[in-house]
Amino acid sequence: MTAVGEAQSPRTTAPAIRVNAVSKTFGGTRALRDVSFEVPRASVHALCGGNGSGKSTLIKILAGVHQADSGTIEIDGHVHDATRTNPGWAGSNGLYFVHQAVGTFPSMTVAENFAVSSAFGARSLAPVSWRALHRRVQKVLERFEIDVSPKTIMAQVPPATRTMIAVARALQYEAEAGRGTLVLDEPTASLPAEEAQAVLDAMRGYARRGHAVVFVSHRLSELLAVSDSATFLRDGQHVRTCDAADLDESSLVQLITGHAPVAPSRNTVGTDQAEVRLRLENLAVGSLDDICLQVRAGEVVGIAGLLGSGRSTLLQSLFGVRPARGGRATLDGVELTANDVPAAIRGGIAYVPEDRAGQAAFAELSVRANLSAPSLRRYWNRVWLRRAAERCDAQSVIERYKIKVDGPEAYFATMSGGNQQKVVLARWLELAPRLLLLDEPTQGVDIGARTAIHQLVRQVAAAGTAVLLVSSDPQELVDACDRVVGVHSGRITGEASGADLTVRRCTELGHGLGAPSGARTPTSRALGPRTPATHPPTSMEPRTS
Amino acid sequence: MTATATDQRPNSPAPPGSGRPPRRANWPGGARWLSLGERFGLLVLIVAIIVAWSVRFPDTFATVHNWQIIGSSQSVNLIIALALMVPLLSNNFDLSVGSTASLASMLTAGLMARNGWNLLEAVLMVLVIGLLIGAVNGLLVTRFGLNGLIATLGSATVLDGTQSWYSHNLSISSGFSQKLVDFGTATVWKIPWLTVVALLIALVTGYVVAQTPFGRRLVAVGSSSPAARLVGVRVDRLVLASYMTSGGLAAAGGVLLLAQQGSATPGTTGIGVLLPALAAVYLGASTWTPGQFNVVGTILGLVLVAVIVSGLTLGGAATWVSGVADGGALILAVGASAAFRRRRRGA
């Protein structure tokens, strides 16, 4: 370990970061065990692992939020004690952190967003020189090739650009080109494919300039597409560090989960003969018009579409959250009640919204209360709520869905994202819905939980439920769906199923390229060729109301 | 440890919580004593204070008479606190409860003294008015989307003004049912009837809040209103109902206030009643079921402040002490319940 400090010519050949034998214990849990790896300069390094693998702990140690129990961190050839990191230390050693969607202020201008973090040397009560600020920010934006005006309101900037602005803000004082290491924690988690691609391109750009970029993502295709090398953590232990060129999707899954990937489970029994459960006839809702779609019992139908294409609006309308403008929607031949969520639930419809934290979770209530929320009537015997039965059912759900939690009375917020999502899903599956509406069901969920969730969806479909699934991840559409329809410019533009259902095809469908793609090989390596922005700028509208 | 069976699952990505600091108290596991302390801490504190005051003032504090005073004066506060708590479960403030009670007390007296109504008519009318006040508050919040805190602060001011107008700023101390005044001082087995009635109302409120879908849905709305809507709760209707419950309870508190004081005095209640109630509700949220508003905790919160003030007053402390005690308790209580809530959220 002492030899580590004696790198010969530190400035040129030393790696940007070398993590050496870092361990960390929280209470009785070992979060990191003797983890060592290095990140070369001018490259993109992926930090991979499931929820709870220790990658967040590692990033927090680098950021100085936590201190390691032992180990060292070497930066540009200088060895630092990992037990004594602090936030100031990270900044002064050229480590910059950008967390997803955190740290930008939507109601302020781009320039103001720069100013809040630095104030450009002005004292807090000194008057702000707006002209100087705008000039200065303009320069930084140009340097980072971000095409927005400093005066633009942040909320009007596309989500991907917001991430890039956050990066530019972090790196603005790195005068010497290529100094500094950038750590991006799930920079693309909430972005649709084409926006994510812009962030990935920008990451390659930072690496070209000589920065080392460390990033965390649950999207396997982008891990493969953008990184030069990758480090895998599992249960707090270092599994492997290797070149990205040596990896493919299945070895990636193997390294993250410790198991061979499970093949996507298609519907084996043909549903062509099954009765049509959901029938949409010329439905008009939000920005969508003339939607005609049938979903049969047991069928999982995916909706590919860009942010703001109206895909979420469609699900919300079917669940009675917002009214349709015209057309008909029937479930098992019965017309859906407009704008009435309780009626939709009574009619056998279930909806898992995209924004788990904001729209599905009762964070400080128990898992039991979260599970029984839509089915309280079941436990009401007209005199009191049968708590024992409620708790017993919750315990049974926890066991059957393999939810990792300290029992039914544990608070929802104490679970990992994947387990939270399982609870939200179980809340509805226990009601045996006839129509299940899923909006981004595995967003921010690790690969293990993701597979489990897809299996659950498949099981409920096998029991006769019709499923509509919206996802901005083409891989998910391929993995989970029997059939995928594309929604673009307010209409259904195409459809893919069977052998035609590939990642490339789903990406095309999302961009409104409806014609069948012919005999192309399925590819998951990249998200297809850089797709020109064929979508109108209306795709900027917020996803949910 | 019920989760162990699933922990051994070969496919599991990681043991729970290995990537983050383990959390202390998800009872029944973990630090059991700590959670017991949280649940019953306030109760132990109350008992300790009672013992201390009883030793210090055996002839004045530890007497039936003193406890009767505490019981009857706190029974009105209890009703007001419950009125505050019900909408607060859904994360909506009703700051008008004190003013509603004050106006209700004046109206009960006035309807009998000036208009010659009998006791039953007057009480029923006042309860209906309380429900209507609650309905107006509820509609301001649900239909017109006003912030509950500000809207009810406004309606509190309007109600205080209405009371001044109705009473011409004069007390009504005679001309109304003597039965009510007698009831205010009557006891059963040495317990004031007022206290019995207040505890009965508390029992019913506690049942509704904890044992019915209505109460559980209120708590769900308080946790996340968008999520509650998406599990089929008619949020607006529910919040309106909680404000009406609040108005009705506050009016009932007003009737008891008249019975307790024997006269209706303008301008004395309003904020003066609101503050102890607020302190009690928040103290209640730091005990029994920590992090959540609850009836038992609210009663304990009231008793704590009342006992402290009673002892201090008997010890010769000045009258401003009760204000300081209420305010101090409120700040401590809000701090403690916020801390519990943060922990529940896992922050």
C-alpha cells in the first residue's frame, strides 16, 4: 500500500483516481469491503451494481459525505487518507459531483442558476452585476457547447440540457483543460432515450477533453455504449474492473446480479384468440387524437413514445384522472366512466404512475398502510377496520413478492427503490385487476428487481389481465411486452410484435418512424443511430400534470 | 425477523440496507427500549411531574379540588385540540377553531338570552353553524385552492369580528339556561361532567380517526395527496368533511366553554384557546404513535402542560407563566414531531 504513493511521474501517467482498499461499515452492516480500482484520465468509467451494492456509499465517500473506515484514495498521484474525506476536500482535489435533477432551480434563469452556487466572487449583499454575469455565463456555456441563452428560464430548458448545465456549473473553474474528475450519479435516470443520448454524447465530450468521468446508471445499453471501462460492485465487494469492450449485455447482467440473465418471457400461449378486454375507438385525450387500440386478455402491450407524446396522458385518462375529449373506451364491453378514479378502481383498473415518490408512495406510513390503501373497504366490517387481517395480508404479500423489509409495520421510505416499486405493484395486483396500466414500472430500479417486476407483470397477464405498459427504455419494451405501438405527433404511428419486436424497432416507433424496419438484426448495443430530432418542440411539455 | 426467509433468496442483489446506514427503529425489531421511550416517554414525564408537585405541594396540588379545576378547564381545550387535529391529519390547518368556539359560546348564550330559544334549540343551531363555518373553510381550501393556514387565519379574523358585532362587545352572563351553568360545575363520582363529556367526544373522535376508513384516508391524504387520489380517495370531499368535523367539534367546544365559564365574554378566546390546543396536538404527535397525530397523545399533551402550569401557579409564579409554558411546549413539540417524521421518511 505504501508503494501506491510512489507513482513515478504523477501528472502524466497516474490514473485520475485510484481507490485503494476502501472499507466502510454502518452499524453491523459492511457497506464496502476492501474495494480497490482505478479510473484512467480522459475516459468514461461506469460504476455498476444493484441497489445496495455499495456504489452510493463509495460515491459518498469520494464526495466527503461519509468517511471510510480504512483505505486510501489517490488523486493525480497524491495519496489521501480515505478516513478523512470531507466535502471541501473533494472540491479542492478536483472531484465534482452532479446528482440527477438535483441542484438546479427551475424558476430561475440559467445565469441565476450559475450565480447561486458561486455568486461569482461577489459578497452576499453586494449588488449583482447582471451584464457581467450574463457575459461570464455565456462564455462558460460556449466552452461547454451548450446552446441556450443565459437569460432562459431553467424550466424551459430540455431536461438533458439541465444536466449539462449542472455539469458546466460544476466544472466552470477548472481552468486547466482536462483537470478534474466528474462523478455523475444516474444522470439519465429520468430522461427519455433521445435526451439521454444527448447527455451520453456530452459525457464522451468531457472525456475527450481529458476529464475522467465516473457515472452510475441502471440502463445497461448506455453503460455499454458510452463507457471505456467499468467497475462492478456486489454486496459491498469489488467484483471486477474491466474494459467495456470485453462486455456484452449478458456478461453485464451476470456481473451485476451474480446470475445469468433471465430470457425475456414472452407470452407463450397465443392471445390472438383471447377476448378483447380494452377497446379504444377514436379516443382523443390530451395531445392524442384518433387512438384506436385493442388489448386482449393476457396481452402486454407496450407504448413507445417520446416525452410529452401523450403516452402518460393516455394511461391517466383510462384511469379516470383526466377526461377524454372524444371517442370511446370500453373494458369488457362496458364504457369507462370519465374522470372518476374510484369508479375506475371498482371497474377493475389499476394504475402505477411514473413518479413513485410523488404520486404512489405514502413515504412515512407503514408498508401495511401502503398496501391496503386502495382496498380499505375489504377490512371494514362496518364497525372497525380488521387490523389483524390487514397485517396478515401484508405479511403474506411481503413473502410472496419477496419484498425485503423488516415486516409489515416498517416505514415505506426505509426500503430500496426496487422493493418500494414492488409494494406499489403488489397494492394493485392483490386486487386482481382486469386492466393494469404501468407507467415506467422499473424506473430507477436495479436489474434484479427489474426482472422480478417483469415476471410479476407476466404472471398477472397470464391470469387474464390486459396490460398497457409505457416505457422510455426500448429494452424494457422488448423484454416485457408482446406487442408495442408507437405514439408520435398525437397518433399511433406503428406497431411491432413477434420477431419484429426489437430495441431498434421500439426506438423507431418512439420517434414516429412507423414503417417496418425489415430484416435488421436486433441490437441493444446502442440506441440505434443518432436519431435526428424529428419530433416537434411540443415534446417539452411536462410529463404529468 | 420475518424478513430472514427472503434474505436467503439466492437471486437477491444485496442484504437490505447494506448500501446505507442501518436505521434504528422499525419496531418491533431494533432498539426496543428506544421505541418504548418514544411511545410512553410523555406519560412517564407526566407521572414524574405529578409526583414531584404532589410532594412539593401536598395540600394544594394533590387535592380533588385542584384536579377538578384542571379537569374542567382542560375539557374545553381538549375539544378544540381535537377540532384542530382532524383536518391536520390530512395536512390542513384550521386556525379558526378557537374563534369558532368563542363565537359559538356567545351565540349559545345570545340565542337563549335575547331570542328566548330553549337550550336544546340553541345548542343544535350552534352546532349547525359550526358545521357551516367548517364547510366554508373546506370549500375555500378545496374548491378555491387557498392555503388552509392563510384561509382559516382569515376566517378566524372574520369570526372574531362577527362576534364583536353580535355581542356589541358586551358579555352575556345572564338570561340563558341555568341548567347549562349547573352542568358546568356538576360532578359525577367527583369527576366534572365537562370532563366526562369531553372524554366521550375524544373517544368517538379517536375511533373515527383510527378505526374507520375515513380516518385512514385522512392520514393517507396527509402523507401524499396525489398518491391518495390515485388509490381512489376523493381528496376534496374528504378534506371538506374534515373541515366540517372540525367546525362542528369547535362549536361543541364553544357550548362547553359557556357551561364552564358561566358567561360568554367577547374577545377573550380566539387565539388564546388556539395556542394550547396547537401545543397539545403537536405534543401528541411526539408520543404514543410518534410522528403521527393521535387522540391519546393529544390528551397527554394537554395534561402535561396543564400539570406544569398548575404546579407553577400554586408555587406562586405569575400568570404569564402559562403563556410561556404553552408557547415553549409548542416549539418543543413541533421540533420533536418533525424529527420523528423525518426519521419515518428515512432522511
